[in-house]
Amino acid sequence: MIIFIQLFIFTIIVAAITIVDRKIWGTYFTPSAVLSWPSLLLFIVSFMYFKISFMHFQFNAIVIIIWIIGLIFFWLGGIFIKLVFFKAKIDPIHLHELNNDYLIKKTNLRVLFLLAYPLIIFIGYKLFTLLSKFNFNLADEEFQKNLGSGVLGHSILFLSVITIFLLIFFQKNYYKIHQVLIIIFTLIFEIFYGVKSWIIIPLISAFLGRLIIQKTKLKLYHALIAIIPFIVFWLIYQISLGMNSNNNEFIIRHMVGYLFAGPIGMSEHLSKGLPIGQRPEYAFTPIINAFRFAIGEKPLDVISNYVVSLPSGFTTNVKTFFGTLYIYGGYTYILTSFMFGLIYYTYLMFFCLFSKFTIAPFMTTLYAFMLGLLFMGWFDNYAIHLPFYEVPIWTTVLHYIFLLKKQI
């Protein structure tokens, strides 16, 4: 009964924040809304599923409290940004008019092609070389680790940024085949990488980006898009396991485990009395690693070593957005949540200010990417990973390349 009351209170808070944000920012697609609604839904579904399926399971009551407090302080970070930049607000009618008038020029697309195709060739060559080294075993952990690190990892991320842009601003009038090819190659590289979240995030980001600038209007049938992550999940495992129909039962069990890994993983960590608050700096691991790299020290591992077993037999080391901040930072997660709120809402503020005058495609891409990270908050906190810091650099560079090309 306590959990039901907490979930009801959580729902009221999420709805209230969404309504207030819509009024003051001019859009429903704010950081707090995109972070909280998918997570709330997964909390409800996972609690009910595990309660019905495993009679001995007890959902830890502290989980919802941590999320309520974290969300409020995250949202207050946005309120602070709004107080400083009180004129930053989206005008939906004006944005719709801008979107109708805006068209990516051929010359700008050519610039992207000149950047993307050499990257595709480079990544393809390196991918083949790596596969040869690991006997073409896509499931090899060392292969996936090498594919997602170093110059190769940065190249795939840069290509992902271009792909998100192309999915949001896809031009039907010209160069369609080139746009489609770049998107397909990028998705193939990400599937080879094998980390489900980093395939889902670009797709979710692009869809949210289209919704924000009203290139796509949310319809009931868009619920079918939820099937795409499951298809991606199935495909990755089938490739890794050798494309055999006998693998389907195993894959379905892993899908269920992946879906509930964050909420139930957080609950089990708290219930089993595992360590809390021993590494507050974990939330800023990429920044720390940048300094460690500069002085020649070994980087800290961003992969959580807190592994718990779920009642379903699935093991997980993810703990949701606020769960990760709390488990590593203890009560300092309140301050960290506020700081991340400041950062995420700053991107919304930039998007609002740009949209007063024109469509800034890569500022839109940046904000959409950040929303994609937040959407996956039901699983883990992706602000602790390097792309959170790297993508703003890539999008800023591309933004000024477009401006330079326009002036020339």
C-alpha cells in the first residue's frame, strides 16, 4: 500500500512539473518531463510485474522517495535558469512557421557528406581489422571494448551526431540516397558495438527532435515506435549468438531483464544494504578522467562495479538516473541533481533563444540528444559518460561550419 501511495504522489508531482514547464517554457518536451514520464511508467510496470511474478519480492520504499527528491531539485535547477533567462520561451506557432520555411541547403549537406563518407570508410576499415583480430566474433567483449574507445569510438559518436541531424532534418527534395546511406551505415556500426542503449539513444533523440520542431506530430500509432528498441535488442543478440531461432527464448528473458534492470536494480541495491555514498565524484568521471589523462594517470572506470542479482535471475549494474547519483554520492545527490538540472535546462534555454530567430539545426540536434539521454533515465544516468560532454563540442563545431558556409 505504501508503494501505491508513493507512486500516486510521484505521478501528481510529475504531472504538476510537466504542466508548469509547459506554461513557462512553451513546450512539453522539457528535461524534467522527458526524464520523469518514461521512468514513472517503468516503475509502475516493473513493480507490478515483479510483485506478481515473485511472491517473495519486496520493492524498496526508499526508491520512489529518492526519485521524488532528485526530480524536484533537478527541476529547481531549471527554475533557476528560467529566472535568469526569463524571456527564454518557445512560441509554438512561430516555431512551426520557421520550420515550414526552413530548408537545409545543398551546399550544407555536401559539407556533411564530405565529413561523413571518409569517416564511414575509416570506421569500416578499422571494424574489419578488429573483426579479423577477434576471429569475426561480434560477441567478444574485447572487440566491443576496442570498437567503443579511442579514435574509433569518437568517430562513431561524431557520425551518430550527423545521423541524428539527418533523421530530424531529412530532406526529401534532394540527396535522399546519401542521407539514407549515412544513416544505415551509422546504425550498422552501432549495432556492431553491441551496447543497446547507445543504439536506442540516437533513434529516440531524433524522434524527440522531430516532435520538438513539429516536423512530426505525436499520434497514437507512434506508440509502435516502442517496438523498435526490442527489435534492435533482438538483432544484437541474434548476431552475437549466431542467428538461430532457438535463441529467442533466451533473448526474451534478457529483454525483460534489461527493461527492469534500472528500477529493480536500484531497489535490490538498497534492500541488500550495499554501499551508499562512497564515491560522490563518480557523477563527474569524464571530467576527472580528462585531468588524469593530462597528467598521465590511468582513467577511472565509468562502468559501475555494483552488481546485484534480480529475482528473475538477471544481474545488473545500472540503477536509474537518480539511483546512480544517490548510490555513489549519498545525500550529495541532491546537489548533483540540481547541477545536472542547471546543465540540461541550459540546453533548453539555448534552443529557446535560437528558435526566436531561426532554426539552428545543430542546436536542435544537441538539445534532442540531451533529451535522448534523459529518456533513458529509467535505465541509468548517461550524464556520467563522455558523450554528455563530447556531443556539445561536435554540435558546436558543426553549427559554426554551417554558419561559415552560409557566409561564404
